[in-house]
Amino acid sequence: GENVEQHPSTLSVQEGDSAVIKCTYSDSASNYFPWYKQELGKGPQLIIDIRSNVGEKKDQRIAVTLNKTAKHFSLHITETQPEDSAVYFCAASVGGFKTIFGAGTRLFVKA
Amino acid sequence: DAGVIQSPRHEVTEMGQEVTLRCKPISGHNSLFWYRQTMMRGLELLIYFNNNVPIDDSGMPEDRFSAKMPNASFSTLKIQPSEPRDSAVYFCAIGTSGYNEQFFGPGTRLTVL
């Protein structure tokens, strides 16, 4: 079955710097790769996603890249702000149903 | 969290008791997912329904766990009997066939003593 590995587990950056979180997946049939942000006491919230027919997608300060050949995808946050501090999860699925999540990255943005 | 109501938000029970977690999705989504989140195992998919029919329950850990979706606006996850290792946050999420996005509820924090 699908396995998703996520690195790093913890990331600390200075406000204004960029943050990069990387994930790899094992199932070449996976075609949908969402990223979720989870704040304390809340459920994960979808922040951006990418499908296998696209190599890169950007939404304001957030961008995702996908390398299907290498089976890895990354989340890039530019100009980080204290409110970006949260746990971020990558995930992979085939058709959006059986979604497998990475272990999560705890991001700290220091003011 | 908008669009999915979970109850209770917190549940504390004793080992051996039956626990029922509830999820009420808004209309317009025909897929429903139950997840469990722990520090050790992260976010795990337990079961998902499409048009109220269970499609894949391979993530349900044991026979003590069962889930139902009697109609499009209600689902339950039941644990009987509960054990301390069931302590976790349980999330309900919704989606729509043909679209990949899932929207999570606020979760139920379960503590089994």
C-alpha cells in the first residue's frame, strides 16, 4: 500500500524567511497530493493541493511542487509570519479516497 | 471546521464502556471519512463511505470498532468495549465523488481511563 514520508518533523524559521517541507510517496498510482494545516485544537484544513498532471502550483505565499518521476513533492512557504506556526501534513491518494498522510511537520515561526 | 459537526467534542470514559462518536455533515457531499489521530501513529483513515455505503473499512483496528451511516446527514463511530489504547482524537471528514478535497470536522477527543 501507499506510504508517505515527511521531513523534517520540526522546523523553526525566523519571521520573513522561507520554509520548505518535503514528502515522498511510494505508490506510483497516486494522483492527488493535498497539504493540510492543523492548528491546536482544530481539525486539519486544506491549504493547497496538486494533481499529478501539474508540476507546480502557487497560491499567494504558498507553493507546491511535484516530481512524479522521483515521487516527491514539496511545500514552500515564503515570507513566513507567526500565524503560519502550526503542524503541516502532506498526503497522497488515488482519486481522493484512500488518503495516506505523512507524519506531520511542526513549524515554528519566530517573531 | 465549517460544514461538519462532531459530537461530543470531548469524551472521558472508563475502560469497558461503550463509546459513540457522532458526525453530522452538511448536505452536498456524498463521501464521509473517519480518521483517528495519535502522537504515535499520526492520522489514520479508519473507514470511508460513499453515498452512505461503506467502501473501505480496512483501517478499522479491531472488531470493537464499528461505523454506520444511516443517511446522508449522519454517521456514527462506535467502540465497544473501549480500551485505554483507543484514546485519541477522532475526526470526521467529508468530500464529494469526483473531487479530491476533504474537509475535516473539529474532532472528538476521546480519553479512556
